[in-house]
Amino acid sequence: MKKQIMDLRVTLSERVGAQCTLLKAKPVEGHLPECKPGQFAQLRVDDSGTFLRRPISIHDVEGDEISFLVQEVGKGTHWLCSLKEGDILNVVLPLGNGFTIKTQGTPLLIGGGVGVAPLLFLGKRLKEQGVKPTFLLGARTKAQLVRLDAFREVGEVLITTEDGSEGERGFVTQHSQLSMFNGRQCSIVYTCGPMPMMKAVAKMAREKGIECEASLENRMACGVGACLCCVEELADGHNHCVCTDGPVFSTAELKIDN
Ligand SMILES: Cc1cc2nc3c(=O)[nH]c(=O)nc-3n(C[C@H](O)[C@H](O)[C@H](O)COP(=O)(O)OP(=O)(O)OC[C@H]3O[C@@H](n4cnc5c(N)ncnc54)[C@H](O)[C@@H]3O)c2cc1C
Ligand code: FES
């Protein structure tokens, strides 16, 4: 898939949850290039004190409308979360690889915090292939759980919060229904979220003999393999660019035991 640089016009900017904004946008001219779940875009931000774009996962694609779920953590994401309907957003996309779409068995999609972002697009594509996904979504507290209705339209949604304000109390890997998932009926676990969560998920999947893919969110600058600021040392002992070799990796390739 050839990456493109294009102007999008914002069609929706809606605050969701305590810290996130759902942005929807359409190309000012032409069409969106084909995008795969797990790929990301580099979004240009103005007034951020830096010329660097910000990497944001593709949250959803419907026809020529693309969605991003942005959590405000600094100047760049503040600028993105301040966009209004009709504003122009310049993007480079699609970037990186994507998740492997497996159509046998039941896939389990585990997200933490804003790491849930790429899982909606992935769940929709899986459903289109006739597979019913189960989402296991975790957050510190209820206010950080976002887009639950959208996830529920696609599959079953299980929830954990660290303070017990919604769903089961604890971490995603402690959810009681995980005992139902084993290597026979669960084809694959997909995960995105904080690194400690993804490592715990990867270990759980390994113990159950289930294949697992994780989407890494290393700090990035260029997003196209030129600056090497996103490298991750993999189990093979070599450094790999997360922006071009990832962001999705099989957890068998990752160092998950340290
Ligand atoms: C492939 C990829 C996909 C991503 N998808 C999303 C998404 O869908 N939605 C979303 O809200 N965010 C996503 N992120 C994270 C997002 O890119 C950063 O939060 C953003 O670049 C921060 O920019 P800023 O100027 O607001 O904050 P900065 O001023 O640059 O940083 C503010 C704080 O955020 C932390 N931070 C910055 N970048 C990251 C990062 N990559 N991971 C963890 N902490 C970071 C910094 O350490 C600092 O504490 C993704 C990152 C990657 C690499
Ligand atoms: S962000 Fe520049 S090489 Fe990956």
C-alpha cells in the first residue's frame, strides 16, 4: 500500500471520556488510500513548538471517512483535540504493517487505555470476515473507558477497571472469563496498550498456547524508517524500527520476559 500525504477536512470532533477526542475526517480531494487495521497515520500538528508529526492509530474507516481516537497528553495531542468541524488536518498514511486477519476460531482483542483505538477497526474487519470478536477492555477507572457502544455493536465486550468502577475490578489479565479462552477455540489474541499490560497479555497467551500480536507505541519522529528513534530490540537481538517493521509484532518476536 502506497503511503500518501493528504489534507483531510474534519467532519466530527467530539469529546469522549475524560481525556479523549474522537476525530472523524474526509479527504478534501480524492479518496482515502486503502488502510489496514493496526496501521497508523502521522498527523501534522501546528502550534506545538515542534515540526514533528504525531503518530495516531487508525481507529475506524467507513468509506472515505477515517476516525482517530486521540488522548490529550501534551501540546501536540492538545492541538489535535482542539480541532473543530471544518478544520483541515494534514496526514501521511497508511503507515506501518497491520494485524494479521485470522478467520478461524474466536479472536480475543485486549486493549488498555487509549490502546483500544486500533481494536475497533480490527474488530469490524474481523466481523466482516464472519468472525465474532470478543473485546476485553481495561482502564484505571470508568471515566477512561471510551466508545463502549461502538465496540458493543461489533462484538462481546468484557471490562476491567483498576478501581472497580465498571466491570470487574483489576487488570485485564485478571478477568474471570479469560479461563474460557484456550488454544483450541481462541485463534489469536491481539493487544494494544501500555507495555506492562501487553507483556502480561503476551505471557498469558503463551501459557495458554494462543498466538498473540501486539501493537507497540514507541516514541516516533519520522514514522518512515529514517530517524531510528523508534527502534525496539527484539528477541533476535537486533534493533527493528517500530514504524516500518511494526507497529504490530507477533509477541513471539518480542522480549516479553524482562
Ligand atoms: C504507532 C502509534 C500509534 C499511536 N496511536 C495513538 C492513538 O490512537 N491515540 C492516541 O491518543 N495516542 C496514540 N499514540 C501515542 C501518541 O502518538 C502520543 O501520545 C503523542 O505523540 C504525544 O504527543 P504530544 O505532543 O501530545 O505529547 P508530548 O509533549 O510529546 O509528550 C507528552 C507526554 O506523553 C508521552 N508520550 C509521548 N509519546 C508517547 C508514546 N508514543 N507512547 C506513550 N507515551 C508517549 C511523553 O513521554 C510525555 O510524558 C500512538 C503512538 C504510536 C507510536
Ligand atoms: S520514527 Fe523514524 S525510524 Fe521510526
